[in-house]
Amino acid sequence: MAYDKQLTLAITGASGAPYALRLLEVLVQANCQVYVLISSAARVVLATEENLQIPASPAAATAWLRDRYSAGEEQIKVFGKDEWFSPVASGSAAPKQMVVCPCSTGTLSAVAVGASDNLIERAADVVLKEKGQLILVPREMPLSSIHLENMLKLSNLGATIMPASPGFYHNPSSIQDLVDFVVARILDHIGLDQSLIARWGYQGPKD
């Protein structure tokens, strides 16, 4: 099956699991192929915030996510932190777009210095070096000077920093509305049409 877009979604250990899950859901619905990277800390957050126990095995996690989101064959692929022969580890094969959502400040720091100690960090490094689109969605407050310096460095390198800071001008009535606001902004930046929230100046969602 042909997919309209291919990208990498990394989920790290910051608070904000609902953002990642909603983003993955919408990407599948938009006929995207998604390479998914999940850190060990992210699994703890997913269990804490969403009561989800995603299998540790990449193959089992792939099957679990495909079933959860009714994804097509090969539409979701999960890779382990040490799978250095996966497509995302090489500039010759990695998708040109990657979203780290949520992005922990530890991951932010590692990407800023090019650590590449695990597959998430390496995948982000690949996107930067290949002049692709890297979107980081940090969820932390307050921000220290270290965090801000790392964000500035990455922004200067071409990454897009999108803090998980939902707006309120669309009159949200639920937590889901707040989650959808952030996800909608991510979709805007990766070039996918969205109808999750109304755009500024319009009466209703975009058709």
C-alpha cells in the first residue's frame, strides 16, 4: 500500500503522553507511514498518564499500536533504542520529517550536542544533518537557562521548537480540546490539513 507521507515520531519521557497518542492517531488517519521510537521513560509516562502498557518488544509494540489505531500493514513500525540498522539511523533512508512529542529536556540536551547515544537521538541528528524538518515539543516549566540555550541552539540549527502550550481562543471545553490544539499546530507545520480546531478568524474548523 502506498502512503501519502512518511515521518518519524519519537515519544520521550516528558509529561504529555496524550499529545503523542493523539498525533499518532491523526497521522494514521491521514494515511501516513510512521516510524515510532519510544524511550524507556516514555513507557513510564504512558503508563502513568494513560494507563497504557505498551509492549517492550519492538515487534509486539508494532502489532499493539497497529491494532489500537486500525493501521494498515507496515503503516506503523516501532524500532528499539539500539536498532542501528533501522531506516531512521541513516541519512540515505530516514524520513525527512521527525517530530519528538513530547520532548524531554534530557532529549533536548542530547540532540543539541549531537550525542546520538540511542536511536531517538541518532534519528534527530540525521534529520538535522540532512537539512530535514525536526519538530521538538517540550513540556516543562519553568525553563532554566540550560533549557533555553539548548532550544536556541537547535532553533539556529533549523529545528522547530513547539512547546506544548495550548491556546484558549477557541474556547476549549475539555482536555481533549487542549490536546487537539497542540496536535493541530504540529500538523500545520508538517503540511497536513487538519480540522481539529478552528483557525483564527474563522467561524468553524477548516473543511
